[in-house]
Amino acid sequence: WLRVLKWSKAGQPAPSRAQALGRAGPTRAMCSQAGQAALRAPVQALRWGARPAGRAAPWAVSMHRASSTASAASRQRSWVKHDPESDFPIQNLPFGVIACSSGLPRCATAIGDSAVDLAVLANAGLLSELPFDAAAVFRRPALNAFMALPRSSWRATRARLTELLAEGLDDALERNESLRKRALLPLSDVEMQLPAEIGDYTDFYSSREHATNVGIMFRGKDNALQPNWLHLPVGYHGRASSVVVSGTPIVRPHGQLQADGEDPSKGSVYGPSRLLDIELEVGLFVGGRPPPLGAQIPIEEAEEYIFGLVLMNDWSARDIQKWEYVPLGPFGSKNFGTTISPWIVSLDALEPFRCATSAGTQTDPKPLEYLQDPQYGSYDIRLEVDLVPAAAGGNGKGQPTTIAKSNFRHLYWSIRQQLVHHAVTGCNMRAGDLLGSGTISGADAGSYGSMLELTWRGRDELKLADGGTRKFLQDNDTVIIRGACGGDAQPKIGFGMCAGKVLPAGTSVSHAKAVEATLRFRDVVLYSYWRSTCSWRTRIALAHYGVQYSLKPVNLLESGQKSEAYLTDCNALAQVPSLTLTDRWGVTHAITQSLAIIDFLDNALAGERAPLIPVGPHPEDALRRARALQIAEIINSGTQPLQNLSVQRAIKVANVGEQVVDGPGFAAEAVRRGLAVCESLVAKSEGRFAVGSTVSIADVCLVPQLYNARRLEVDLEHFPHLLGIEAACADLPSFRAAHPDAQPDAVSTK
């Protein structure tokens, strides 16, 4: 029956159920009368729920249309058992991106307390009837490819997922225990990712209550709204690069502050924002195939290009904003961080909760024709903001306080009007673009969506549950936004959390990321031999990134690397080093080969320090990276293996040039040749290290090799550039800490 969607065209009537079955053949679920009855109302609503183009009716008519299927859909249950208060019943089925220990990030939906891996379902053939290549789309680390499909494909996907997850329908997943274990993952075991690669981000200013409050504060009651506000959805372009997923910390921003709060003529000073604030918002993700550059989006078609909604906190620095916003509006005060919830909830899931806006109608003035929304209204999404201070002593979280309760209906300009106005100039929208609603405030003080309003510009204080007070956010405060529809007699359609913690000004984002990445791993153990060249490289890299680890010496002279436990748990090749660690899901990993370990650290701790394997956006960066890897491989593959003790013992006699040498002589000549090539390469460096002014994997490989060259009595006077690099590295703490003589097993095995 899902093949019906492939034939469905805009403006054509949907085929009858009989026609659908006649063309496509019955599914297993349709082989019983019970399956047909269960599917008929809710699943058809998902497939053919779009309103015919040009139909003009108020929101109440839309609600009446939806009521015929809402009752049946609300009674539907999933065989996946979960708390009835979960944000994610079968009526929701949002879309997001997950990561876990079993693979790379990929697309998912949520049911109860579980994430459903859509790539696993697609690979098992359970999504083969969808009108697109589900395996190719859902194995990607972002939803953009899925977003770019037409709305009929989104609906077909939710319909098929409903079949697979609902009681009494297609039991292909329910009865397959092995598949079920791979596809259904506890939400506590997955890490939510940013759901899309966001190309552009625009923030609107669409709550009349909020705009009025701010206007009164800054211009007085008689001039609260600017003359244009009731004529168009006011907006500005934000910064897509600083949109982050829930749970990402936000660093208190620095910027210019007005030196004298009452006298702007006295100029500004530089410093951290003292008036850090929240903005309670809902974000809209663009989807489908919007019109090209130069074309507009008709209001009747707007929902075809709305993939779904997320919760949003558009963090704001009010003191920076005060100084900068005239004449072009906010800039640095809003570009340092925007947090969104990870699950995108579809408009189809929200359909039963359509409602009037708090304005009711738009008649004074009446919008221009292109903005006149025949479905003018909103969704009854209850919104709450919790503020959680740090616990006493600064460790952990304190007692939460709900500081605001609002509702998405408090938008004067609807999401359809926002999208249409954005494109009215011919601006081309793209799947993955994000539009923020603007701060959502209600009429009473408890429903205000910002601390600016809640404290009325800092005049009042918010009382916290632990006895503390706030006017604006303090360091280590955590803000949590929640949103949901329904409940009681209706299924609860929720969004999950939108949370972020404020870090002190001056905390580098890279450090925050590195700390977060470090917390993903525990029980880090390095199996090492003090004088092993490869172990030495790994110790340098661990010290470079400041990774705390336990050292377990492996005595190569006593064949410690050949023990059964080491071969089984650490390195089947009986080599050092081996790095073992446990990830946040409790899975233990063993990584061998020094260059692989360095690459892992570069990626796992990206941002804390300059990567040891150089990266960069320019061709020169690519050349530097290639040169660093070239030198590293000359040592790692072409030099160091030939000096190993096993090689020296295996070679009794070898011809080197015109000389006949033994094993150590062969090793010494191999090292000399490798260093000679490296000398010619590093001579071209314009910095004090092998490939520039920062240390790289080339230096990490060269320094231990020079140490071993001396042990083999190689004359190093012909390598002045290499000796200069060695001297430069000797000043670095990471190289000093990793030196063989500093290792605990050095004395006992000398």
C-alpha cells in the first residue's frame, strides 16, 4: 500500500484502498480484518493528510477535519513498553541523529525510552517499500537528505514506522529478537547529535506579548511596538555555526559594554557579559524542495516545506546587545550560542493540537495578501523553563526552579507566515535551514520567555527553590526547556529536553569540548615498554592532550608481550603499545599501532590542542599534512621496523654497500638512510619543527628515532636540522614527560 505514495501527485485524488491493494498487493498487516481496521484511520491520515492547495478555512475547520482520525490514532499503542508520560509515544515518532558504541552517527526515531536505528531497519529490508533509498538516506550522520525529500516521503516513513511499532500490525520487528536488539537502543545509551547540517539560521521576533514588553522597557508604553511590527514578521540573520545540540555547554561571552548605563556618549569597555539571558523559542526546520532563487513560497504551500519543530534557547547577552543593536539590530550579543533539542517533531504529529493564537485574528491591521494565512493559528505546545543552579561547592546540580510557563500559541506571526515572508524576496530556502520563532511570552509575568522580562530589566529578583535569587544567569547555571502537547486523555507529544550549562567567561570552547570528550572515556590504560620507539610516540601524544592514564609496563626482554592475557586482551601481534579504554556505554576497546592511536586522540579530543596530524581549509594545509605524514611513515614503516631486536637477531650477515655487516650493522645503516631522507625534507620547514611552527606527528616520530640512532652508534653530525628539531622538542612538557628515562619501568629493566 505504501507504493500509493509513489503515484500520488499534487492536486490528484488519493487512490482508494481497494485500488491501492490491487496495484501493490496486500501487506502482512492487511491480511487480517483487525489489521485493516487499525490502519485505516491513523495511517491514512499520515499518508494523505495534506490539505488541498488553495483551500481556505480557519484553524477550527482544520481541527474538525483532524478529529475524525484523532480518536483512532490516540487509542493506538506500541508493543514497545514505556512510561505513559514519555515524550515519545507511537503518535509522535520524531526524527533525530544518534551515536553509540556500535557505529557512526545515523538517523533514528524515538519510541518511549528507546531510539530506533533507522539504518538498521533499512538494512534489514523493513523499509524497502518507501519511495526512496532508505538505507542510503538513513545511514548518514545528518537528516538533510531525508529532509530534502517531499513531504509525502516523510509521511510514508512515519506510516511505515507506525506499522512496525504498533500493536497488532506488522510484527516483523517485534518477533525478530536479534534485529530488535540491534534496532532498539535505550535512550540512556545513545548520544544525541545535532539533527541536521544547518546551512542558514534566521531568528524572528513574532510574539506580540514579548515585543510589547521589551518595547515598554526601552521606549515606553505609548511606543512599545515599532510601526512595522504588525505588518510583517520581523527577523534577522543569525549564526548557524554556533547552533548546538542540547547538553552542549555555553561559554559566557565577552564583548563591548556601554561604559555608563545612562550616558552612551561615554563610550564602551571590553569585558564579559554580566546580563546573560535566555530566550524561550521554538525552531522550525525547512524541508522538501523549496522554490529556486527568485521564486516565492505561496502561503497555501508553506507546510510542504516545514519538516518539523524543535525547542530552542537563543542565548542572549543583554548588555552587549544594548550597546550594539542600533541601527542594525543584534550581532555579537546573539551569535555565541543557540541550543536546540535533538528530536524534530513533525507537523503531522502536532496536527491534533492545532489551536488559535493568543491574538485570535489578524484584522487590525490586516496583513498584505501574501501573508494572509487561511489556516492562521498555532499549536497548543506547553513550554516550561527550569533554572538549575550549581550545587553547594560548585559540584553537580542544585535544586531546579521552574521560572516560566508559556505556550507556543503566543505567536502573533505563524510559522507559515515566517517562512513565506523569508522567501517573499525570492530568497531560496534549503532543507536543513533553521528558523527561530523569537522569544515566546504570554500575557502574565509567569509566562514571560526571558529573564529580561521576568525580572523586568533587572529591577526584580527571581526566587529560586534553594533560597537563592537571580536577575540574570550566573556561571554554572543550567537552563532546561521542555515542551509538550496533550496528556491526560490524549497522547503526550513531547520534544525531549533543550538544556545548556553556562561556563565561566574565558573558558575556551575547545577546552570545553575536550573535557566533554574526555568524559566519554574512562579506565584509560597504556601498555608500554620504556624504550620502545612506538610506545614513546604514544606517550608524547597522550601528554600533548593531557590525558590521564594508568601505565602498565610490558617487559619485552622477558617476553611480557607474549603472555596469553596480553595477546587476548591487548595486542594479538605481541607488540607495544596498546591503549585500552572504556567508553560511556561500558564497552572496552583496545587500540594498537602508535599512528592509529595518535589519529584517535586527534579526533576524540579535537580542539583542545593543535592536532598532531595537521588539518586546515587551504591547499597549503593539505601539503603540510601530507609532508608530516610522509616523514612519519618514513620512520614508522621504512626505518623503525628494521632496527627491531627481532630483525637484528634474524640477520646474521648482510651486504650494505661494499661492506658486510651483522644484524646491528644492518639496523644502523637502515636508520642512517631514513634519517638522511628526513633531513632533506625538514630542511624545507620554515619553522622550528619538522613542518612548521607547531609540533606535529613528524616530530613525534623523529625524536624517539634519534634516541635509538644513538644507541646504534649512528653519526648524527650530518643531520643538523633534525638535531635542531630534537632540541626544540626537548623544551616541551609533553616530550619531557614521555622520555624513556622518566618512565617507572626504566630503572628496573636497564
